[in-house]
Amino acid sequence: MSLIVLATALAVSSAALPQTDPQQASPPPADGARLGGLAPPSGPFVDGPPRPGQPVVFVPNPKTPSEMFPPPPPRENVPFCKRNQFDGCKQRGG
């Protein structure tokens, strides 16, 4: 019984230790090439909270939701669902 308590205590205490990565991150390439297909941000998105007296302008999007996210075209032939299949099919009896 005491061995179980000791093993649990060791597991809990080791989980609290910081995890370190054994491999060091490589520096970015000097020629400005993108890593993984993503470019790093050129600057912060916002400079922080607005300063007192600074005007805050809210501009609504001119597009409607159906224009921004158009529905997919209807499918002509949708097969019935098989056992444990839920996507890309239609339910029987309804």
C-alpha cells in the first residue's frame, strides 16, 4: 500500500517539473523564407487598449453572412447512411 502512495507522490511531483525541449529551436533563415508555409507577423495586431480620448471606430462588414460564407451547392444523389456513418449521407426514415 505504501508503495502505491509513494509512486503516486513521485508521479504528481514529476508532473510539476518544467518540461524542457531537448532540441534547440533553429534560428529563422536569413533570406526571409517562410517556415511551414506561415509568415511571421510584421507587427502587433493592435497597440494595446485605446488611450483616453482616442476615437474608437466600429465599421460593420458590408457583406451579409450568406455572401461571406456561401452554402455549398446541393448534391444530386446523396446515399443513405450505413451503420456508424453520420457524414455525407442521409438518414433513413425521415
